[in-house]
Amino acid sequence: MKKYTTIELRTELENAGIRATAQRIAILGFMRENPVHPTAEFVYEALRDKVGSLSLTTVYNTLRLFVEHALVTMLTIDDTFRCFDGNVEMHAHLMCRNCKKIIDMPMPKEIAAFLDGIDNFQADEVQLYVKGICKECK
């Protein structure tokens, strides 16, 4: 995974029309550099000792702001589990019902071709979830 500079993250925020605070830069950097599909609580725990004046509320509000500006996506695979994805390229997700791990997988070409073929509609978000048991839990 690529390591992002503060300048790159600041530019990405500013291009999205978001004021680049230290907290927002740190949260976006974490989301871009850690493809783990974290919850807001996970992001908070990972950053709280590294970022001054960071609260769980700030993380929640920042992630919601990022979702609104298409910098991250929110995954709501089931009613009790909400997490976030820093990879905004079109892709699918595999979720293990046992350990709850989420794995990225390329979007099947047939689905991408189907979406491109829909007349008078431009898809800007597609969420494909496949639930099952991962190889570690089998």
C-alpha cells in the first residue's frame, strides 16, 4: 500500500472542498494506507495517541464528511456492523460470517460491463457483498 505525504492528503481534502485540519489529514491518511475496513472506533484507537485533541466524535463526524465527499465509502454489510473503506475504486467485498474480516476483490468484469450498458443512468456507487467463511475459519 502506498504511503501518502501530508501534502498529498491536504491536496486531496482541499480538492474535495474540505478544510484540511491535522485530524482530518491523519484520518484520511489512515484510511488510504490501511486497507482493513475499519470501524470508527478502530480508527480512533489507532490514532488517539498520535493525533492531539482527537475524539471519537471527531472521527465519526470526519468519516461521515468523507463519505459525503466520496473520499471513503461506508460499508453496511449487516445491521450491526458498519465500517469504512478508503478504497473508492469500484470493487466487491467478501465478508467472513465467523471472524467478520472483510476482503477486497476486483469487481467482476460482467458486472462492470452490465453497469456501463445501462441507458440513461450513471452508477456512482455499487456495493457488492459476498458473505461466507474465509479460508482461515474453515
